[in-house]
Amino acid sequence: MDFASKPREQIEHEQPPERLAVLRSLRQLWRHKYFRELLAVRIAIQTSDGILQVALAAYVLFSPERQPDAVSIAIVLAITLLPFSILGPFAAVVIDRVSRRQVLVYANLARAVVTLGLAALVATGVQTLGVQALIYGGLLLATGINRFLLAALSAALPHTIDPSEYMIANSVVPTIGPAGLLVGVAVATPLRLILGHVMPDYRANAILFLIAVAGFVVSAILALRIPRRQLGPDQRTAPKAREVITGLMQAIAHLRRKRAAGLGLMTIAAHRLIHGIVTVTVILVYRNYFHAPDQLDAAIADLGLLVVITGAGFVFASVVTPPVSARLGVRSAMIIALLASAVFQLVPGSIYARIPLMIAAFLLGLTAQAIKICVDTLVQAHVADEFKGRVFVIYDVIFNVALVLASVIAAIILPANGKSVLVLIIMAVCYLLISVWFALVSRGVSMNEGTESLQVATSP
């Protein structure tokens, strides 16, 4: 069906109810064999990552020996995220030059080996400076490999679907993947609480690391089910070190020509910065304000629940974003999501009580994921395949740097318990300013090229 040949009025008239539209779109994607297999790999990776994140949080944030503040969170994030921001361009050249299927296989196996080493170190219970350095170095590698994997998955996605299915795929995949992460969190959190009652904390954490190892091995096995050349790239040449800088500059130049994708990345960078500050705030509030330092189990349980509620917002975004984007356009959907973030951050997000913060977590999770779905779609639709690996690594680097910068700002402006109504009100104003900026700079920029397929995919 040629969308361009059909009058807009006819397409809109043919739209089924939103719930049926989403179900039909999901069924259309499901018919692609390699989409199903790539999705299975993503779910396995992110479920294992959810388990690893719980182990990491239990070790860093919920150790009886520690009462974290914003500075310690900033240090941990800088150690685990910034190195990939330096190595990311090198990873981008690999993703755009060698088999992405092979990247998924070997990167998963490498992460399994690193995580196995972490399990062994944590199981010793030793807290010397040397052991701590090795553990944080291992976490650095494990986190960097994960971002590398996610960039490869994003670059591979167009090779498993039709070009007319980018929007719906980018609403399903970035939601189902994190849903896998939530499964990992939902399984690992109560397991960690149970293990913490029958053995020392360090052994309980080590067991979670071992379970994550098994998950990464399973992810590699699932990736082997996909043919070696199925996921691209279309151009396969051996990567050369000197190509890193030139390749990165070429990708940035490509983004300048593709303004829709470039503006999308700039917008999500600003959004991620504000969202990161709020995230650090909530972690500190749940760890140090709602709970005393010795109430570890209660703090872990409450934060685990908050993660699940935020994830529910992610899932709901996959339902509402495609029809809203199809009806109003990607640009309007992003503006609405940014404005809604400002409102939700103000009320109920500035009320320091458990129920209002949980409601805010759901609503802000919804808007954050809606923005990500739209930006993912802009990148998929507007960036040429030969640049997709590099652009998605740049995308991940933006995420990492914004989160680290957010934690540094939080360390400067937040008290130790995280409670500051003024800070959250300022964050709401920042969301509003981002929405106004985006509305102004995106005027006249065509953002629906390659995204009209949502109407096609959801029509009878």
C-alpha cells in the first residue's frame, strides 16, 4: 500500500480504534522471523541487565557500610558511564563495519566473563582498596559493553522489518526491551531480600551476579539463531583505527544534514539531563529520607516498586505514542510529552510523599519513553544505514554524558537526603523551557518522513 497515493482524510477515516490499531501493528511486526529473534535477544540481554543492576545497587547503594549521597552516586556513574563515552566512537566503527550478529554474540560472552569475575570478587567479601578498584573496573566494562550491545541492537533493527514499520517498531522494541529489564528487577529484588536474610550481604550479591552471567550466555546463544549477515551492515569492511575520528565527523555531518534526527538527539539530551537530576533526587529520598540508614530491606523494596511503576509508564507509552504520533505528527507528540513532563513534575512530582512520587514515576516514565520512541523513530527514518551504528553510539554517549552531568549537578544542589521542593519546581520549569525551545527550532523541519507508516501499519 502506497501511503503517499492515499488522501490523508481517507487514511484517517480508515483508522481503527487505538487499542486495535496497536494490536494489529504488533501482529504485523510479529510476522517477521528475524524481528522475533532479535527481540528475544534484546529481552534476554535486558532481563539479565536488570538482575545485574539490582546486584550493583545492592552492592553500591544498600551496603550496610554505606549511606550514599549525591556525590557518591555521581562518582559511581562517572566511573561506569564516562569511559564508554570515550570508547563509543571506536565501537561505532565496529558496528558499522562488521557483522552485527557477531557483535551480539561476542559482546554477550565478554560481558558474561566480566560479570563472572565480579561475582568472584564480591563473593570474597574483601573491601580493600585494590579489590574495590577491580570491582569498579569490572562494572565499568560491564556497563560499557551493555551500551555497545544496545547500540548494535538499534542499528540492526531496520534489517528485520520493512522500512514502513519504523514508528511502530520503535514503540514496541524500546518498551518490550525495558520490560525485560523490569522482569529482571522484579525477580532479583525479592530474591536479594530473601538471600540477605539467610547469608551475608556480599554472598547474596555474588549470587545475583552469577545469575546475570547465565543470562548473558543465553543471550549469546539466542543471537546465534540469526544468520551472520542478516543484521547488516550493508557495507562490510575491516575497521581501521584512523577511521574513528573521520567516521565520527562524517556521522555528525550527516546529522547536520538530517535536521530532524539531529534536533531529536539534542532534545533528548536536554530531557535526559533534567530527568537524571530527578532520578538521583528520588534515589536519595527513598534511601535517606523515607528510610533510616539501617532500614536496608525496606529501602530496597520501595525502590524496586518504584522501578516497576516507572516501567509500567514505559509500557503504557508504547500504547499511546504510536496513535498520537500518527494523528498529530512526531513533532507535536514530542512537544506534548515535554509539556506534560513539566506539569507532572510539578504536580504530583514535587510532593514529598510515597504515593504522589509513585504516581509521578508512572507519568514521567510515560512521557520519557514517549520522547524516546519519537527520537528513536527519527533516527531510524532519517539516518542512512551506513551511519546508523555511529549515530546510535553517539545517541548512547549523549545518554551517558547527560546522566553523569545530571548526577554532578545533583551533587552540588541537593542535600544529603535529597529533599528539596525548590529543585523539583526548577526541574519542572526546565521541562517547560525545553518544550518551548524545541517547538521554536523545529518549525519548518519535516519530521514525518519515514514515520507515516504507522497509519499504514494500523489500517485495515
